Amino acid sequence: MAGARDRKRAQRQKRKRRSSDATRGPAETPEANAGIAETNGGGAAPESFQERMARRYEERNAEARAKLEPLAKGERPTAVTVGAVVSAVLAIVFSVSAVLAIAGVDAGGRDIK
């Protein structure tokens, strides 16, 4: 069974490679683009889709970072302070319940052991 599945996967990958090669003409290959850029005045080769998207995302991130205001020294957002207090309370509750469980304290008429 695994052999047939692997064969089908390999055939599917071959078809994908052929179709992507067929849609990309000879002038659209990266090697051809580099040659064209060199012959047309030495300009930079055109960006790939991934490079263009990465550049756009980085521009958006830079704009968002520029809008942020840094916190003053010692200043914390309220959510961080509340989260720290809740975490401390839960840690104390769990620690106390663990100690009581180890000591064998009866909880609600049932034995915890």
C-alpha cells in the first residue's frame, strides 16, 4: 500500500513541476531575469513574489513600531499587574492544597489519598 501511495505522490509532484515550468516562459526564469537586468543597464533584478511580500510586511511593521510609545521607567500595563497578582494567588492556592493533600487532610468527607 505504501508503495502505491509513494508512486502517486511522486507522479503528482512531477506534474506540478512540469506545470510550473510550462507556465514560466524562458524569459521568466531567474537566470534569464539576471541576464536581462545586466543587459538593460545593470539595474537590479526584479523581486520575486516572496521578496516583495517580505518587504511590504516589513514596511507595515516599521510603521506600526513608529506609532508605539515607550513606557516610562517602572511603568507596567494594568493587564500585566493583574496577571501577576492572579498567578501569585493561584500559586499559593495550589501550594496549600498540595501540602494538605500530602498531609492527608479529609476534603469534604472523602479521603484524598
